[in-house]
Amino acid sequence: MERRTIGAGALSVGAVGLGCMPMSWAYNGSRQRGDESLRAVHRALDLGVTLLDTADMYGPFTNELLLGRALRERRDEAFVSTKVGLLVGEQHIVANGRPGYVRRACDASLRRLGTEVIDLYQLHRADPEVPVEETWGAMAELVGAGKVRALGLCAVGARGGRRSVGGLHDGTLRQLRRVQQVFPVSAVQAELSVWSPEALESLLPWCVARDIGFLAAMPLGNGFLTGTLTPGEGFERDDLRARHPRFTAEMMAANQPIVVGLRRVAARHGRNVTPAQVALAWVLAQGRHVVPVPGAKRERWVTENSAASRLRLTPRDLAEIAELPRALGSWD
């Protein structure tokens, strides 16, 4: 697989990563099939998918434990990325950026992952009660202590503020400017996909100008861009899509032209090429700093996603995708 670098430190990873969250959190059936998820991780490593993305809140904690099992004999083949800063309560999720908590959380993640060092430690969300510089400073201390190799920041998403055209990532950019004065940012993780391209407006250019890696979260639109979901499909109560405005039956039907367009492009590249691969290839085409991190919990999906690294979209393909209708339904 093609290799890409994250940050000025030239941390090398496979061009397509693996989001581990669906293996134990947030999607239908996530709390099942542990052995199947382990096979998916091993398949990813076999294919050169080295960036494995998790977080302490996924589960909570069970996702890191699962990944730790997979890494027992293959740690040297993987680039481990995990996150800190969010706590899962019985009714809601809260941020915690206190320096003492960050230090304890890192030690706990290291134990669960069964590793001596985390390759990329990301701030999941800034704590509004703690200056982000203090949180980032504690994370920088972990680099100095040899527990972490590099630091990353997750973008403030829709729930972190009102989504507005041209202003979606204003809060993230402000945070980035502040923490960059404390310790270098190696990577930013934010949503980027055919149906959510807003990061192209300002966030990705900001990262490119500073040689900062960009981890594209949800590059398959929470599964919609795979073309495997049907309008009206039911989601379990704890599936995040059950509350997402784009996953109502009405909005899924309205957004089908996007999938139809991806299918049309895929057909030009051969009968075995899928809409998901076209969607990932589009993300890869946004620049050498970009690494899509599609979530998957089964070997066949990992295999399909990894193959997108070999798909080269033509100027005609890219122009056709650019003309697809904008997705309907948002957090506004």
C-alpha cells in the first residue's frame, strides 16, 4: 500500500487507515463479534493498513482493550492512535481536560493497549472549563516522558457549535492556533467525505500550509456512501445514526443521487469497483497530507476499503463527483 506521512516529523502510515470505533461502540451490533473484529485488525495489518484509530471513550475502554489483544504479537507493524478528553456517563458525554486527568488517562490507555508508547495521542474535545493550553501542555509532557510520539487534535464537530457554511471549523482553527504555540500539532482529525466536504474550505488548507497531517473521519458518510444502506432501514437505539438527520428515511431517499453518482464513476473502473472505494479514492485525491480512516469491523470491509488506495480517479471522475448534489439534512 502507498505510504503517507503525518506531520513534520514524517510519521509514516498506510494511505488508508482503520477506524476501530464500530468494533465496540456507536453502531448496530457493535458490542458483538469480538473475534471477528480481531480478524479485521489482523487483515488490515496484512494489507498495509497500519494506522489503527481508537479512543478511551469507545466502549468505554473496551475498544482499546480489543485493539490491545490484536497488537500482542504485531505491535511493531501498527501505528496506534488513541484519544483523550471525553468521559462517557450514564446519560451524556462530558469533556475533561484537566492535566492530572490527562496523565492518568494516558497511563490507563497504555495498559489497555499493551504498549509502551502511543504513536499519536489526540485531544478528542477541549474542556470548556480548562484552558486548552493547559491540556495540551500536559499532553506535551507525555511526549517528553516517552509515552507518546506525537499529538493531534480532533475538530470540533457539529455538536460543538452551530454548523454554518464557511464557519464550521472556526472553533477548531482557533484552538489549533493556540495549541500550536505550546507544542507542534502533528495531525488534525475531522470529518471529510463526498457528502461532507466542508473541511476543504479552510481546515485542510490550514493543515497543508503547516505540513500537518489530516485524518479524514467518516470518509464513507457513516456507511451511507457504501451504497449498502436502504432508505427506511432501522437502526438500534444506541446506533448514532438513529439520531442523525441524514439517516431519516426521507433524507436517505433524498440523498440517493449521491450514491448513484458514485456507482456511475465506479462502473467506469470495472465491475468489481464499489461506491465505497470511489468515495475513499476521492478523499485520497485531496492531497498527500490526507489519510482517510474508514470504520470497519469485518475483514471483507477492511479488504474493500484498503483496495481504494490503488484506485486513481480521472479528472472526469473528479469533475463529475464535484457536480453531485449537496447532501440534505444537517445538525442545524
